[in-house]
Amino acid sequence: MTPASSELRRTLGVGDAVVVGLGSMVGAGIFAALAPAAHAAGSGLLIGLALAAVVAYCNATSSARLAALYPASGGTYVYGRERLGEFWGYLAGWSFVVGKTASCAAMALTVGAYVWPEQAHVVAVAAVVALTAVNYGGIQKSAWLTRVIVAVVLAVLASVVVVCLGSGRSDAGRLDLGVSEGVGGVLQAAGLLFFAFAGYARIATLGEEVRDPARTIPRAIPLALGIALAVYACVAVAVLSVLGSGGLGQATAPLADAVRAAGVPGLAPVVRVGAAVAALGSLLALILGVSRTTLAMARDRHLPGALAAVHPRFQVPHRAELAVGAVVAVLAATVDVRDAIGFSSFGVLAYYAVANASAWTLRPATSARIVPTVGLAGCAALAFALPAASVVAGAGVLVVGVVAYWVRRWAVGGRAVGR
């Protein structure tokens, strides 16, 4: 394989990149994250949503600035390596691959839970196999399918908003902005909601496949985040106006419960279909992003070098995609969705902490440092506000990654791995 054949093809424009980001953000999280967030924050749910959005904005801004300078596959793995040193790049890559692999399993299980609850694990594995095959066929096929999924999900969410706000059972008095569960509850809710916002990372990890990345990525990331925030805010307000924070916190299928409470039970099956489609969209984009970071780490020999291969015809990291798909399929067959979400959130926040620290080193170094400083502090606060089990599991896996890194360094006599 020649050096030229190891490069990915630049085919995505601004619109394609925005759609890929939306496919990750406006996904299953909006159907599932509101209930546990409302349970944690109570009347402070909307404050938690706003806090998650602020942290996400800081992370997105830092990622966009870095992606314009380093338009290569790998996202913060590359940024941390170039700005902070090899170890921090490795730590970001490890956090992303491990955390987002767990997130892939969570999305696959969400598909199974909505499509065929009695056989959720079987459906989840089938979904992983099918979407891995789509990604294997080329990035344009993935972008096309994501457009269809995003259109369906936005149509379903718009219907939920219209039905809830237009019903006689909607009450603005339920939009209480108090902090009934305390600051800790609001922070935990923000951490849970951040899980759904984090899809803009997929745009940065595709840096090697977008046209004119210095222009495309800084435009696509804030556009995708802004659209997702508007959608989340509208849906949260609509559902709260019908169920209130107490009812929302106890809901098992919050959007379906909301349309029933609004007096339109016939829309509930449509919402279930929308949730399944949304989870498929998230899973598609997640597999795409994890495989690209795996590719970047394999190029630097932090992962097996065979995973750095690029298919000569489809111009995709085919071995990395197959490896990621296999691991996700195993997890989807064995783990619980709630454990996967909590574990993923901790890993993703660690990943973005490195992104903000990397952006802090960029020039100019005056007011431009405010955003990454807020982002770094926000990531740390939200990560350690997550449930204790998630924090312990996430920190434990990061320690395993750190030990593996230094053992490898020692094994090659202290020389920089892959550098």
C-alpha cells in the first residue's frame, strides 16, 4: 500500500459535516436523557440544559479552532499530541475510543428496546452489523443515510412540540426554574444531558474527509451545535409544559408519555419509531467517529498498526471499522444500557478536557483563553458530578490506559511510541 493510498478522500462539504454532527446530537439522547436529567435536577432541568449547552459551546469552539489547524482524522487525539505532548494526545484518544465504544453499545441497545424490547440485545447486534456495513461502503453513503435519519427525527420532534404546546393541557406554570434538588442535582443533570450534545466531535474526527477543512469545520461545528440546542430547548419546554418536572422524572418513555398526556395517544407509536431511527443515526455517526480515531492511533502505533489500513477502493479505514464494529457488537450483546451511558459520559468529558487544554495554548492568548478555561472547568465539574459508579468505572479505565501507555514506553526503551 502506497502512502497516497493511506489517505482518506475529501468529499464532505459544510452541509454534509453539519448533518453528520446532527445525526449524533439530535439522536436517541433527546428521547431518553430528559427523564433521568429531570429526576436528578427536578425544577432545575432547564438550568441544567443551559449549563450543558455552555460547556458544549466552549468545547465546540475549542474543537473548531484546533480542527482548522490540524485537519486530520483523530480529533482531540491529534490536538492533544501536537499542543500538549504525546501522552495527552494518547489519553484523549483512549478516552474517546473507550467512552464512545460504550456509547455505541448504548445506542444499539436503545434501538433494540424500541424495536423489539423482548429481544433488545439481538436487535442491537443486528443494527451494529448493518451500520458497520454501511460505513464500510464509503463516507458518502454514510452521509446520505444520516440525512434521511435526521429529517425523520426532526419531523417527529416537531410533531411532539406542536402537539404538546398546542394542547389544552399545556401549562407554562410547570416551567419552574427553581433548584429543588440542589446544585448537585443540576450539575448531574447537565452531565447527563451533555451526553446527548457531544456529537459535534464527529465533525472534528472527520477532518481528513472534508473539503477545505480550515473553513468547513469551524463553520459546521457551531452550526450543528446551535441547531441541536434549539431543538433540545423546544422539546424540553414542550414536554415540561405537559408533564412537569415530577412527571417527566418518572417517565419511562418521556416523549411518548408527553403526547399521551397531551391527549394524542395515536402519536405515541410514531414517537417510538422516531426514537429507534434516532438511535440508528447516533450509532451510525458514532461508529464513524470511533473508527477514525482508531485509525489515527494505529498510525502512531498506540493501537495495532494493521488498523491503519485504508481500503484502496472505498477509501475508508476498513480494518478499524470492522474492529470497532466487532467490539461494539460484543458489548451490545452483554451490557446494560444505563451502565454504558454513565461510563461513556465520563470518558467523553475527559476527552473534551484535553481539547480545551489544547486550545488554551493557541495564540492569541488573552481573551481567547476564557472559552477553553470555562470549558475545562466545566468538563471537570460535570464529570465528577455524575453518579459515583460512573466516576469510579470511568476513572478506573483511564488508569488502565495510562498504565498501558507507560508500559509500552518502557518496553521500547523510553522512545516515543510511533513518533
